[in-house]
Amino acid sequence: MYKALYRKYRPITFDKIVGQTHVIQTLENAIINNKIGHAYLFHGPRGTGKTSIAKIFAEAVNCTGNGPLPCHSCKSCQLIDGEQTTDIIELDAASNNGVDEIRLIREFAKYAPTGIKYKVYIIDEVHMLSTAAFNALLKTLEEPPAHVIFILATTEIHKIPMTIISRTQRFDFKKITITEMLECLNPIVLAEELTITDDALAYIADYADGGMRDALSMLDQVIAYSNGVVDIQAVLEVIGSVGDKTYKEMLDYLFTSNTEQILKLLTKISDSGKNIQLFVEEFLKYLLKVIEKGLTEQEEYPVDILFAIVGKLNQLAYEMKTAYLPYIALQALFLELSYTMSEKRAISSQPEKKPEKAMSLPPTLEVVDEVEKKQKPQVEKPLVEEIKKPQIEEQAQAKTLSAREDLTDLFNYDYFEHELSEDVNESIDIVFDFAPKKEPILTHLDTNANPDKKSTPISVKTAPKIIQEIKPQDIFDSELHIQKMEVQLQRVMAEVVIYPESNKLDRIKRKWQTISFDPNNQIAMMLQDMEPKIGTTIEVLLSTYNKSLANQLQLKINKIKVEEYITILLGQAYRVIVTDEGMWQKQREIFANKWRAHEVTCESIQMLAAEELSLEKRANIQESSNINLELEITETEIADEVVQDAVAIFGDIVKTID
Ligand SMILES: [Zn+2]
């Protein structure tokens, strides 16, 4: 029988694990120094080695041999390897989530292990446990018998009660880097005597997005598909991707406004059964590569135009998730881009250059909506002839429809209501990150990492340069904007509570920590003072103590740049909501009260979304009419404000550094 590569090459000693060196080193030291804890929490994305490391650790704590841990030759190791012991217990909480199972564990945990030193419970997907089961587990963790070790593994730490987390040693598993992944894949390719091209293997490593298991299953699939030599084409076929060559072609057609070829290429992609959502996402990734090359090496295409395309595609990627006819939306956008490119060329050939023009493309979906009404979705060719320039503009003005209207469909699913179990009710406090921004609490893991950190005064850096020099308070302190903000915050909070599976805050926060705050990058410098408070699959809510910064970033022109930056950072398109801490705290409290009063429901989200849409339309009109209000804010003014804010938060430990 064929054994999946993932099972066949599962590592069995610590030194064979790829990545996660921070975890392994700590665990090995604990064993060597005989300082083994009673409960460990392994948290991280899927396929990053949580279960593998848990199994190795369970064997290693019991190992009595010498050499690499575990030795696989001593008596304990032999018992465990031969599955002759009942004291290493693996449990999948997804299928054993009841209180009875946990009570059984408590009962059984009392008895000492036979033949080995420690009884080890590995509970996978621990976030799936019911509240009652968590409480039962908590009782065991409160008074653990000396011979018992719990290893809890999860991909969704926000679903685990704080009371559990605080009783464990927590390890955050990182995504496996492409280099690490190749280090692991190459020997497997050799051992399996596979013929695979380097670029094909690199593509698999990249596509797996940090999950070793995904990389190996993909390799399995590709081998089964290709029957012989595995090249990039075979990989792309299996994934349903189209490859850089096609993206390059598309970009060339766009820059030459070759509408006919653009439509042909889109039809080709769609006809061959490729995933068009994936096409957009990968085209975005491709564009970012071209931009990066343009910025660091040489500019093949004008970078400012590429940024404008990224902005538009970004929006499309977001809208396509809820679009009624996503393929039409895709076609319309490319037509629009092609059209704008020809306009752009016409403008730049004139003596006076106005690069801003490229950014102000007519909104896409409005056009789409009209097109959909007029003709059947499958008729592709006539689109070119029918949509002429004046028509597009007319339609764009005549109707303003946003993706949010389509989103309401999403809220009509009844099953979400059933999913809203009491667990969600009880875990409300950990759904969001409610803690105010402060120094990180030092865990036992990093106590000696930076001993004098506390005494370091918080430095107040020079305020970032403002992208658009206007005074946004006048716009954002208006009642309309405040109201819009309130509704928006209530809506996103409700969404992550009602649809907990959409909550991706953890992932976003992890990425956030990797931002290198380059002083030459204005956006990065601004984001330094922002903290993600809510993150879903499509939106990120950022909050800051610096109200003037929040106002600046709420300006549409700046928000687009932030969204582009975050797309690069998170590798995916996001809509960004910016707020200030005062507003966030206040709205959070209001939300908590509404929640307690059972006023947060699917219907209430629908109403909030509708209200938000109408407020947003009005706010946009107000903003664009105020955009010419050019009042200068000097750097010192902002800097003073930052100092004041910082003093208000941290008290007199703040020292201004010149
Ligand atoms: Zn051993």
C-alpha cells in the first residue's frame, strides 16, 4: 500500500525537525536539566510540526538512552515505538470534545504509568473542546499528578480559555520558511528517486505557505499526476495556477491596452477551468515581485502605475469573494484597466503630467452591475464593443454599488445561528484583543531575553512625514464620520463573534511582529504606532493612541497606501479600518453591553452593514469635497502630540530623546 510522503517522512528525533529551533531548544534543555513542565501548549498554523514535536517530546521525556533524543533503542523507546504502552495517549479533541472524555482522562491520570516514567496526553485541536470539557481539564491542570504531562496543540489559540493558557508553557510555532522547506524536501526527492525540476520544487515550497504537510501532500499529488518528470507546468496544472509567463503576457497587454488579447487570455484562463480567484491573487503576487524589482533593480514598468493596478486588483480580490458573477467583475476590471492605460498614455504624452489620474479609475462593480443586467454572463466578446468610454463614466455616476450590498447575502445563512453555541457566549472576552497597548508581559520563556528592558525609557521618534498635507480633523471629527466609524466598529466586532471562523487576528498579529520599521518607509513608520485589534479573512482593524495619526490614515488617499502595504505584508488583499484607541475602547464597551443583552445577531449585522454602506457613501462625498482644504501640519505639532499621548499612556517614564 502506498504510504503518503507526509507519514513516511515524519521526523522521529528532534534533530530531524525542520524549523521551530526555538521550540526544540527549549524542550531539549528542559529534558537535559530535568525541568519538565506539566502542561505545554503548542500553537501555530497547520503543518508546522506541532504533533510531530509533541510525539517526539513524549518519547524523549521517557527516553533513558544516550545520544540524540529520543534514542529509539532504550527500553522506554522500544515500548513506545512498538506501541506496547498505553501511557502515551493521543486524543483528537475534534472528535472527543465532551466532558466525559476529559473526566475519563482525569480519572485515568491518577494511576502511575507502567514501564515508562511519564504518562503523556497529547490533545490535538484542543480548541474544539466544549466549555464543560475545558473546565474538567482545568481541574486536572490545577493539581497535576507528578507523572503526567499534557501537550495541548491548537491552530486557534483565541478559542482557548485564558485560565487554561495561563497554566501551560506556551510555544508559538512559526511557519516553515521556503529555505527550511527545501532543506527537508530535497532529501525526500533523492530518497524517492524523483525527477523534479528545481523551480517546480521551489514553487511547491512557496505555495505550501509554511505548512510542511501541505508541501508533502502537494508533492504526492504532483507525482501521481505527472508520471515521470515533474516540472513547473505539472505543478501549475495540479494547483490550477497559470504561471508567471501568462502574468507577464497580461501585464504587457495591459500596458499596450491590447483589449482583444486581454479578453482572449481571460477566456483562455476561465475555459481551462482555472480558479479565477487564485488567478487574481497570484497576479497580485506577480505584480508585487515586478514592483520590488522595479524599486531595487531596474524599472521595467512604471512603478506608480503598477501600484495603481495593485490597488484596483486588491479591491477586486475583496469584492470577488462576494460578487454574484465574479468572472464578469474580473473582465470588467481588466477592460477598465486597459482603457485607463490608454488614457494614461494620452495624458503623459501631453507636456503637463498628472500622474494622479491613474488612481481615479471609475469604480468597477457599478459597471459590472449594469453589464450583468444587460446581457448574459457568457457573452464575452461583445463587451468590448458595447462598453465605450462615455458609457462607463455615465454608469459609474448613475449607480454606486459596493460589495457590501452583496455581502448581505452572506448573512442570510441560517446555519451560522446554529453554530452560535454557548461556547462563543462564554469566550467572548478572548475573542478580541482587549488589552490596551503596553509592554509585553514577560513569560517564563523570555525572562532572561532582555533583563534591562523595563528600565529603557520609551523613545519618541520624529513623527512620520505626512503623505497628504491637509488637516483631516475637520473631516473626521464631523458627526457623519464618527457615526460611520461607530457603525463600522460595531459591525466588525459582531462579525467575528457571530462568525468565529472568520477571526484571523492571531495570524495577522504574528505577521505584524515581523514588520521591519524602516525609517525611510513612511507607511511602515506610521504603522509602528498602530495595533491590529480585529482581523478577519478580509478586513483588519487598526487602532492607535495617536488620534491625529488615525485621522491621517483614514483619508482615502492614505488608506489605499496602507492597504497596499498590508497586502504585501500579509500576502493577501485586506480592507483596512483605522480607528483611535478612545473610540475603540468606547465602542468595545458598548458592544459588550449589547452582547450581554443578546442584541448581537445575524440580523443586527445585516442592519449595521446596510447603515455602514449608506454612511460610507455620504462620508466619501464629504471627504472628496473637503480634499482641497489644504492646511499644513508641521512636524513639530505632530511630534508634540505624540509626546502628550505617550505621557498620557505611560506616565512620566516617557523621556523625550533628541
Ligand atoms: Zn530512548
